[in-house]
Amino acid sequence: MRQKRTENDSMWEKWTDDWLSHRVSYGHVRREALTTKASTRGSEKRAGETESLHVLVLNPNPSRSFPSLSFSLFPSHCRSISPLLLETKQESKNKSEKRSIDRGKMCGIFAYLNYNVTRERRYILEVLFKGLRRLEYRGYDSAGIAIDSDRGWPPAPVAGGENGGKETGRPAYDSPFPLIFRQEGKIESLVGSVFSEVDAMDLNLEKPFSVHAGIAHTRWATHGVPSPRNSHPQSSGPWNEFVVVHNGIITNYEVLKETLIRHGFTFESETDTEVIPKFAKFVFDKAHDEEGEQTVTFAQVVTEVMRQLEGAYSLIFKSPRYPNELIACKRGSTLILGVKELTDANSGTFSHDDKTFTTIGKPKEFFFSSDLCAIVEHTKNYLAIEDDEVVHIKDGCVSILKFDYGKEKPASVQRALSVLEMEVEQIKKGNYDHFMQKEIHEQPHSLTTTMRGRLRANDVVLGGLKDHLKTIRHSRRIIFIGCGTSYNAALAARPFMEELSGIPVTLELASDLLDRQGVMYREDTAVFVSQSGETADTLLALEYALEHGALCVGITNTVGSTLARKTHCGVHINAGCEIGVASTKAYTSQIVVMVMMALAIGADKISTQSKREAIINSLPDLPNKVSEVLKLDNEMKDLAESLIEVQSLLVFGRGYNYATALEGALKVKEVALTHSEGMLAGEMKHGPLALVDETLPIIVIATRDACFSKQQSVIQQLHARKGRLIVMCSNGDASSVCPSESCRVIEVPQVADCLQPVINIVPLQLLAYHLTVLRGYDVDQPRNLAKSVTTQ
Ligand code: AGP
């Protein structure tokens, strides 16, 4: 049976001590924990408990009157053609929840609002462009922005033209109408087109704004080809009365579109998003028609729109009807608010971190982003917006409302700001040519931060897991679930987890688990591994495991990610922002976290105590060993030069290093665009041996562990068939693995067997990197790939 969780269940409650310590603290709020209705196992661990959390009231007057809109959005003639809209709110909500991670798209959202601090238009544009450049690594095919014009309204459109006559007259607003710029292709082509369009319309780039709200977007096409017309911001119509940027997918957009068309709206794009601004305008117009002069608030408009949307989304709304305000809301897709308070209205320097958002008039800058990477260079004070929250920025204040389908009025919410641990350097290449290169070389540091504060004398403390260890120890099975590199990391950790826990450990590729609807019990512990915490397959598998009542543990690099929010408990790998599409430092940190998890689970087992303590004591030296293996950089470049023409590459590993073979091959495949296969060496004679000849390069991993002699035998068999061998061995073992000097040897430092995959992958990461550069391919954004795969 599914374990029920409360609405307020959030990462703060689950990803405990090690993350909680980073929060900023003011006031108190009661925490509600999980209820384990219908689940007998583990209830003692997940029962409700109360803990003091500190929160900050973001708005002095959050309880502004918020009446539900009283008009009928869909008169009876509409309902007859929109059966989905006849669903009850709860049914609609359930469906939406079900689908919320069904599909999504890898778009990026960024917004910038300066309040009581003068910024020229040029500066505002640069902030928006910079935000987009920070989101670039996620993958995109077009981009766009919206900023204010100088005029109260654009030239009148032709009467009877677009939008069924709804827009034939000028709307009655005096505030500057939003200018939308959209372009297909790279951010730089958007930048170029914005400046030439601005020039053509004689827009003053030096015009100062003491308050201004700008929004920006990178799009990964799903509905409609990449084109300016399908890019975001999407608009309500010719007057741009509501403009919206969207990350996610609206699953019921066709029904909404049909309804809006019947109400006279004309659609210009093929996107699902366009229904959102048009629907906002529909709501606004309706409210005005029915309520006369009584104004409907921006938040009321947005919540009424949310009431009708199904799917996954994070959205930002901008409107000249509500000048200098922004509203963001989300359901499923990550959205972050960054807040920067300034001392001097013109200097742009930081004040002390008192975060008195309630001081009306104090100069501030607000940022919304799909990703912390686009916020860190502006401020470290952030809020991970939760599902169904509506964040409204107006007059320098932030108010947060919690939308609930079952309730007419959203409740106001108090949330804490967090302090970002990330450094600005993490999002910059520094002295490196590429992010992948930087991230490979960063591993001694990222591993140090992964372990920081978690190692004690003969013990490991994982704050996010400690209350759940007893439940995990009583599990029938531990199931690791992930995709790609994250799956490989779990594969590397499996032998040690099995050894230390004494529990059967199985592995699932998330998509395969879903395809065959694999067996899962409520007595299982399902461990979800994901760098991004947003991979659609992994999140769907999580949904599946939650439905089956398993204890769900998350291992992720991304604070505030869907994985972090939806699992019962978990561990952040703290590897720092990983920008290269090819996962490198996250892989090694994931392995170390899973090794630490095994050490924590195995703390009560006598038979493995000495091994456990030996590993704990060796962990602090692991970053030094990684520094040592990084010295092979030139050697790997040299090896890459010798492989530049090869069509195919095999990597053989076994035991702990079967994962190294898979991961090494994946790296070569995804960035160097060279066919490569990782194989279990034990399977060699069952088929792959037929491929062996003098031309096919084969990397054999034969570092010292229990499988060493078997790997020696594999090398001999390959050698006998004149295989083109590259052998990875422990320092000093060259002659043992390659007596006749007929093969190329990569010697690496030896560490404990369960940590050896962390060392062994590094030369293969370097090889993949150099091969890619030599072949002239895009290292950080390989073709067809996105950093997180939010589509199935
Ligand atoms: C890694 O180099 C790949 N880009 C890819 O396999 C990735 O690991 C996979 O898509 C899973 O991503 P996640 O860890 O963010 O869930």
C-alpha cells in the first residue's frame, strides 16, 4: 500500500542534519512528518514528530484579501466540448499529480526584478542574458526574453484581426507594454537579434528603471519545431497583456486551447504553453467584465489559471496590468527564488545578511531560475519553491501562497530562506578549457566536500539517513534505481553494500523497472540515484516505488530537486554544480556516498567491523589518491592521440570494476562520439571474444582485488588472439599484467577494493575528454544530449 505523506513534507524534513545546518533561521514552524498509513514496516521510523524549524516571514501583509473568483470560467456550452473540465477539482488534481512527472521538457527559466535600485535597460538585458548563459548547459534549441518598452501601449492592431476582435481596441493600461524577443539557436544569436531590433526601434538602452521586471527562457522543443514563434515568452495576444515563460508540459492544453478558441482567441504557436498567457487574459477580462471596476489581483489571476492546468510546470508571469510585479508558480519542475538586498541604491553592493524583506522601500534584486547555477553569482540567499506555491513579488515584498485544488482560497505560507553553499567559481571554467575538464580535475575537492562532516572516529554519520537506518537494516531487499552514470555508480557500490549490510542488493535501470512493472514490496528499500534529481525515468520509478510502499531513499547532487523533495530521506552528494553534460565528479561522489551509506548500515554487524573501520580510516586519503591519478593527464592525452582514428573500443572489467568498464565506455560514447562498450570480463568467452583482432582496442581493468588473477587470465586469452590491449593495473604491476610488453599499461594508485572504482574511472574520463577535443567535438554539450533528461 502506498504510504501517505503530508502536503508539507519537504526536503527540510527529510534531508536532515547535514543540509538543515545550512539554513537561515528566524521564528518557528511546526513540522509534520510522514504518516505510514497502511504500512506496518518502518512506521516507528516515519511516524509524525515535531521539530522546530526557523522561518522568515517574507511579507508583512501576506493575508491580503484573496477571494476566490466568483465568475464561471466555462459556461455550459463550453463544458459540452471540454469534458476534461467537468472533472471535479480533486479528480483533476489526482490526475495532474499522476502526470506531473510523466513528461517534461528541459527548458530553463530566468527572471530578474530590480526594486528601488536604478538599473539601465542595457544592464537589465545583460543580467537576463547572463542568466540564460548559465542555463545553457541544460540543453536548448531556442531562447527569448521580455522587457518593458517605453510606451503605454503598442500601435493598435488591425480591427477585427487577431484574437477574434478581443484585442481590436487598445487595452486600458498606461504602463509600458512588454517587448518580446525570441530567437532560434544559441543564446548569442538571441543577443545579436535583440540589439539589432532595439536599434531598429530606437529604444534607449541607457534608460534607467528604478523598478523593472524582466523574464527569460531557454527552450528545448517538444511541441512544435524550434522557431521564434514557438519560443518563450509566450503571449496572451498582440498587446502582450500577459507573458509567460514555462518549463514543463501542459497535458490538457488541447482542451484549454479549444475552449479559448471558442472564446475568440487566436493561437500563433504550436506550443502547449500558449494557452497559459491566453488563459490568464481570459480570466482577467472575465473578472473585469463581471466585477466592473473591482480589481482582480495578479495572484488571483494566476491561481485561477493553475486551477485549470494539468501537467508539470514551473511558470513565471509578467503583465503590464500589474507593472513591475512578477508571479512564479510551480508543480513538478524545479524553480528557485534568489533574493539580494542592497545597501546603496546605485552601488549594487551587498548589505549584511539581515534579509529584512519586510522593509518596504529597501533596494533589492530578485531572481527566479530553474537552477541555482544562474543565481549563485548574484546572491546566496535562496528559496526552493515547492509544488503549488505561488510566489508574488510586488513593491519589494515576497508573498507566498499555497494553492490547493480543494480550497477556494490559497493559504499564505511562511518559508525560510536558505544560504547557498555553492561558490561562484563552480559555475565558471576558470583556467580550464571546458567544464568537463574542470570537473574531472576538481574531483579531489568534490570528494572532500562529499565526505566533509560525515566521517567520525570509526564511524560515518549521514544526517539524512540516521533515523531510517533501522528500517533499512530490516529491509527484505535494497534496490538501487537510476539511469546512465548514476546507475553505474550504484553498480560500483553494490558489492560493498551487499557485504556490509548482509541484505540482497539488486539494481534497476529506471526505465526497465517501469517497462516490466518489476516486483516491489513495501519491505524493500529503494535507493534512487540521480545527479540532477530531475530525470523523468528515475522520478517515475520513484512514484512507482512510493505506490508500492517501499522506503524511498534519494541520493542526489541537487538541493531542492524533485528527487530530494519526493523521497522519504536521502543524502546530498555535495559534489558542487556539475555543468558538463558528461557526469564525472558526480559519479565519484555518488560512489563515495553509497560506500558511506553501506558503512552506516553495516555499523551493527560484528563480522565486518575490521574491514568497515579500515575503509572509514582510508576515506580521508582518497582525494589525495585521486590527485595522484590525475597526473596521468598527459599520458591519457597521448593514448587518445593513438586512438583518434578508431571506430570502436571495448572495456572489460569485473567485480567492483565492472561498473568502471560500463562508465568508461559511456564517457567515450557520449562525448567522443565513438562506439564503445563496457563488458563484464567473465562474459568475454561467451561472445565478445569473437570481436578480438589486432585492430580493435580493448581496455582491460586489472587492478588488485579478489578478481585480479581472473583478469590476468583474461589478458592472456586476449593476448593469445593478438588483441590490441590497454591494461589498467595497480602501480608496480605492469610486468604482472603485461609480461611481454606487448600492451599499453595505465598504472594507477591502489586503494581499498570498494574505493578502487573512484580511482580507476579517472584515466578513462581523461581519455574520453582528450579524444573528444582531438576529434573536434563539443565536450560540454554533446550532440543530442541534455544535462538532465526530463522526458521519457
Ligand atoms: C552521464 O554522463 C550522462 N549524461 C547520463 O547517463 C546521466 O547520468 C543520466 O541521464 C542520469 O542522469 P541523472 O544522474 O541526473 O539522473
